[in-house]
Amino acid sequence: MPMMFVNLPVTDLDRAKTFYEALGFSINPLFTDHNAACVVVEDDHNYFMILKREYFQTFTDLPIGDPATSPSVSTAIFLDSREAVDGAVTAGLGAGGSEPRPASDYGFMYQRQLTDPDGNIIEFGWMDPTAAEQGPEAYTESTGA
């Protein structure tokens, strides 16, 4: 089974760990040191590596942008319910994140955008299972919407 690691530059590693733990994620201490922390999104599958900007820079010869002013990626995490989406965003806001735009509600899909304290964009969403399996048109047909 493939595993995915999304690397995110941060300015304050302790602040970032606190933020991601507030979202309900855990930190894997085996892959955490003074330069980086492994955030477990889904055991055995999905992780964030939050890396101090200086350490992140060692992975590329290109300049690192500032995600707070020039985002280049948005990571979407889909949860089991609208309430779970709202709960995750509320927790993130309480831990120093911000919500730069209002929620998007498409009926079959609900999304909220959250930025971490460094400006990295994390989107939380929910999708109706019918739409997820068969597409938005199947949801519309099944609900008459």
C-alpha cells in the first residue's frame, strides 16, 4: 500500500506541532527531531512532514516561497461528516489557524479552508457517499436536487 508524505515548511516547529495536534492528528516521535516532525494524518497511509524552513530549503536549490502570501499547494482532507469538518476547522481556529474564505456548500460536497499559522492551506471536506462513488449527477438524481 502506498504512503503519502506532504512536506510543509514552518517557521516555528513547536507551534506547528501544537496546531496539527489540535486538529486531531498525532506526532510520530520516531520521525521527529529539532528540524522536523511527522504528523500522522492516517496511520500507515498519509502524513505531513512539518519542516523548519531552513531544513526544508536543503531539499531544493530553488527559493522557498511564503505560503502566507503565495500559496502553491492546498491539501484537502475529506472527513466522514459535515460536523467533523466544522469540528476540525473550529479546532484549527482555536490553535492559531485562520479561515480565509467562507464555507463552500455544493449539496453533495461541503468544504472549508483553513490555513495553519504559517499560511499552508488545509481544506477539510465531506462528500455524500453516492456522489463519491457515482459522481455528482447520481447524487442529484437520487435526491431530486
